[in-house]
Amino acid sequence: MPEPLVMADVDLRGYEYMPLYGHHLFGSDFNARVSDAGWRAALTLWWAAWNQVPAASLPNDDAALARLADLGRDVKAFRKIKSEALHGFVECSDGRLYHATLAKWALEAWDRRVKERQRKANWRAARHKPGDGDETGTGRGHDTGHGVGHQRDVPSEGKRSEAKRRDVENRESKETPDITARADGCHFAISYPERQTQTQGQEWSDPAYVSATAQTLGLTKRTNETEADFRDRVYVGVQDRIRDGKAEAKRRASH
């Protein structure tokens, strides 16, 4: 028997995504020849295998496979379509059934998961400060689910990209602190704030400042609108006004 196609510690539980390449699937002999019941059971078992440990494997037991194929305790019904449902699976030396294509995808996903765990560990280590919290979870912020120091939430890849973009805009705004209505010919008398997606700057954390700015823009808080959403909407209004002022100044300069 061949060796297992996936290492014993490959665990993809928690992933809500499994690759399914439609061109390969619907152009395959499997799709052309298998029965409807076998096709459904096979796809159900693929997803079950994706969530087993090791990933891409199944137990070699008909009763267990019937349940995993969503057939409940009807082992007899499963055995009628077993060859179709287990298309692509082979028994390996550990006694489990492995699907070669699923195993390839699982190893790729596992590599991404390991790298993401390492990235998060590095992120926490780089930001850990003595006294911010301890490994037992008794530090400040643990009860809320938003710890501090090495216990803080780690930004996802998408948030990291957004954070990098904000950093660039922050640097630009700091280099040109007077990029306001006065600088481009518009008379909108609100200073240019640093770019903060959730309005985290000192001015924008002041309700009085937000309220005064909203009044200048003619904005009012909507029913059921959170304070954070209102701040963001006011901030966007400021940026729109500044952008319009710059566009108007550019138009005037071109004439």
C-alpha cells in the first residue's frame, strides 16, 4: 500500500473554502458516467474529507462513510454507490482512504495556514510589550476578546494592505498639513485630518468636533446609526469637500 498522501498533522478544520475547479470536474469521465446519487455522495465525501484529520482522507469503514455521505445509517444504500462515491480515493498504509487531487489542494492550503500562523506569531512578538498581558490570558483586554500587546487581534492580509495604504496617505497628509481649502482656493475652513478609516485621531474621537464638522457639512445622525459610522460618514464628507475644492481650484487655474 502507498504511504499516506498527507501528513498526519494536516488539519484544515475551520476553513470554509475548498477548491473546486469546475472545468476539470464537469469535463471529467467521472461527471459523464457517474449516477446522480453517486455524484452527490462523492462531492459530499470530498467536503467531509477536507474536514478530516489528516485532511483529504476518510475512514475506511462503510458505516462511517454512509454517515459522512449524508446517508445516515443506510449502509446498504451507500454500498450500492460506494464505487462511484469513492472515485479517486485509494487506501494507504495507515488504513485510511486518500484522494490524490484533494491531497494536493490540502497540502497547498496547509502551507498557507502554517505561514499565516507564523505571520501572526511574528506580528504579536514584534508588538509585545512587558505588562501588556500574559500567556494565561489574564492580561488587560482579554475578557473583551480584544487583548493588548501580544494578545491583540492580528490584522488579516487584506487589513494589512489597507493599513499600508493608510500609512502612505498619513505621511502625505503630514508632509502637506495645510492641504486645505485655503491652499487651493476653496473656503472650506476645516483643517485636513490624517487619514483614519475608523476616525481614530484625537480630533475625530471628540464628539463635539464631529458634531461641529457635521453641522458645517449639513449632515445629521441617522436613526440607528452608530457613532463610529456617523464619524466615518462625516469624515468622508470632509474629504469630498476638500477634493471638490481642489478640483475647482485646478479648473480655475487652467482658465
